[in-house]
Amino acid sequence: MTALLDVRGVTLQYKTRDHLVTATYRVDFEVLQSDRFVLLGPSGCGKSTLLKAVGGYMTPVEGTITLKGREVTKPGPDRMMVFQEFDQLLPWKTVKQNVMFALTSGARMSTRAAEEKALHYIDKVNLTKFADSYPHMLSGGMKARVAIARGMAMEPDILLMDEPFAALDALTRRKMQDELLQLWDDTKFTVLFVTHSIPEAVKIGSRILLLSPHPGQVKAELNSNGQDKIDSATGMALTEKIQRMLFADEVEQVHD
Amino acid sequence: MTERPEFVRELATDNAFGVVQKPLTTFERIWNQGYVRKAAILVVLALVWELYARWVNNELVFPTFLATVDAFWDGIRTGGILQRAGHSIRILLQGYAIGLLIAAIFTGLAISTRFGQDLLETLTSMFNPLPAIALLPLALIWFGLGTGSLIFVLVHSVLWAVALNTHSGFKSVSNTLRMVGKNYGLSGLGYVTKILIPAAFPSILTGLKIGWAFAWRTLIAAELVFGVSSGSGGLGWFIFEKKNQLEIPSVFAGLFCVIIIGLLVENLIFRTIEARTVRRWGMQT
């Protein structure tokens, strides 16, 4: 099976006011069709920067990113982003118009077809009652749902999610995770998901890429079935195994 | 110390509550309307004016509110005050429109190139503090005694205020919204009109309001200096004429007219735009 998204030897750098920061160093990974691929690592491992590069907002200084065999050079509707920020919806458009606008301007759909499709996906995230509300009338969780509906309605090759639930309260976050998995069961979309939460990665992901910090390098790539499975070789639960891998140095220090 | 006891309570059922929501009284609802409160302020101001003028009791210095209204009414019927106002507004709209157009070109340059941004920032910091009326003598030499000079100073008073606000509005559009726009594959003009302009609309609207006020001020002041263009002057000239004829109530009537037009434009036009855009979108409370 060939990879849908192929990230090969990608080094990313960005400039702050007085430093040149290397965010990731020679990162490789492959995302297959219908993967729920999670980029996991502590803050400073360049996972968000990596996602931005896949989104086309940054150009790697070394290595290539190819989607369906075409190299990624600029942002485009074939890679829809879902952000963490609550202001990612256009405040001057209603929920329905927000989803429709993506379809008419990004996917160049006719208004009628766009409306039908928008309502279909708004219904999938259970917001039909709020289709004509403006974003400022919605709660944080609802806004995140609209952003997901917008992303899914575009039916992109891959959905990019940048810690989409990080700004939500714990109860809402758990509900959103369940809903996302349910949506995946329905349509089997491909998603690249960035998070710093190990339990979230284990729950959401089918495949988890662990990144080490400063600069981000690939530490491991693991499978997950969402159940926090026990590793037969070591007898450790997946979350514990990841915990050990990411924070191995600190654990040793504690034992000394 | 003994441990505090735990407890669990049965919640009251819905029908056990008394009043949870009660409608506001009629007075409260009326008072919640912005225009009612503002009208009340205007009534009080008129009352204070009337009482003070009666106490001063000198029509040459400070005519009463009623005398002013009378002169205003007279001006409308016979003195052609509406005609004068119409004349002023026509020139004003021309200057305003040209100012907005040039402001749009400058901000367009400023958001698309770094040089354009430097240019706009330098020009605004040079010309924004310069009172438009100070350019009038120069304008008279360049464009002669006529509409051309008025329009020139009007453009100058509108242009920098609008360009400054619009540009700072564009600069403060959140990075997330920019990325969302790019994500849809928008670029160039589509990106500006569909993402940047609506997102910066609160600032743009403020710029339009400030520009309008500046233009109106500048025009009346310029007309006071010279108003005789193409046979009939505007409102500023009306005020100047009446002062020379010592018809002080008519001078007040002229000022009154300036104020009324200001109130109408602010409350009817700009407020309606605000209610339909930035307020509905929750970008301003």
C-alpha cells in the first residue's frame, strides 16, 4: 500500500526576533489512507510546526513533503486545517455560511450543492439547531464542532488537526474525542492529529509518532487500538510505555 | 475534631420554583432603547439652553432655544438653509468619496508590499497631524477660489484618518483567520475582500466615522473663510453672512443645522451599518 502523505527527511527552521530555531530535524513518516495518525511529543518538539509545514504554511529547509505524489508547496483545500483557537470561524458568517463559504470558495461548488453538503455535515456534528447562529453565540465546544464540520465537508485528502480540543474543558474534550471517533467510523477519513496529551493520543490515534524535543526528532512509531493495550513483551500499558520513552531521562534521574 | 457529615439532597422539581424569569417592566424596556436615552439627553440640553438664554436675556449674545428653532424654521421656509446645507453636503460627499478612493489605493499598496507599508506609515505620520484647514491658503493658490480648493482640503482631512484606521485594522487581523483564508486557497483580491476587509471591518468603520467627522468640520471651517463658490455658498458661508448682519438667532440656526446633520448621519447611517455588521457578528458589543 502506498503512502497518502509522505514526509521524508524534513528539517524545519523558523526565525524569531534574534534566533534561528530548528524546530524539527530530519523527520520521516508516512500516513496511509484512513490512518488516524497522531504526532505526539512534549512542547518544543516541533509537532505544530510540522503540521503547519504539511499544511503548506512553511517550506522545509531540507527534505520533502508529498501528498498523493505531489509535492506540497502552498496551503490548499486538499489539506483542511482545524485549529485550536476559538477565532478560527469567520465571525461575520453564520455556522451554515462558514461551512458553505469553505465549499464555494475552496472547492468551487455551486451554492445549492454547497448548502446541501454543509447542512449534512452540520447535522453530523449535531448542530442543526444552530445552523443560523453566529459563532459568537456558540460555546467553545460548539465552535470546535463547526470547525470539524467545515473541515470534513471539504472532504480533503487529509484533515489536519492542531490540538483542536486543547482549549476545551475536560468533560467537553472527552465528548469531542468520542464524537471524532464516531465520525471516523462513519466516513473513514484520514486525519493527522497533533497533541501533547498521551491519553488523547492513545484514544484517538491508530498510529502514534513520538517526537523528542529541541529539535524534534522521531523517537518511535507505535500502533494503538484506542484501548491502552498491554504490550506482550514488557507487560506495560501503552500510555506507560510512551511515558517512559518520552521522559526516560527524567525517570532515571528520579531513580538516582 | 469530629468529621463533618456528608449529605445528598433531592432537587426541587420544575413546578416548585417561583419566578425564574420575569419580563422587564414597560419602563425598563423603553429605557433600554439607546435612542430613548439619547433623546432624553437632548431634551435636557435644550431645556438648559432655554433657561440659561432667558436668564442672560440678550439675543445678540445668546438667543434662546425657541428663538433659534424659530430662526431655523424661518431659514428653511425662506432663507434657503436646506439649499445651503444641500450645497455643503454635495461638496462634502465628493471630497469624502475621493478621499476614500485614495485611502483604499494606499492601504491596498500597504498590505501587498513592504515598501507600500513604509510609504503609508511615513505619509500618515507626516500629514495626519497637519490640520487640513492649514492647507487652505495653498489650495486657494493652486486651485483658485472655488470647489476645487474645498475638495482638496476635504480629501486631505479624510484620507489619512481613514487610511490609518484601515491599515491598523488589517494589521490586527488574527493569524488564525489569515491561515483559514489561505487554507481555502484564497489569494490576491479574493483574500482581501473575503477575509481581510470583513475581519478588519470594526476598524474600517471607525475610520469612516472619524473621516466623516473630520470632513464635516473642515468643510464648515473652510466655508467660513470663503464660501462664495459658483454663486451660492454652503452652510459655513450662511453662518458667516448672518453674523455680519448681526442676525444671531440665524447664526445659531446655522450651527443647529450642522449639529442636526451630524446627529442624523451618526445615528441613522453609521448606527444602522454597525447594527447590521459588527454588532450582529459579535465583534463589538
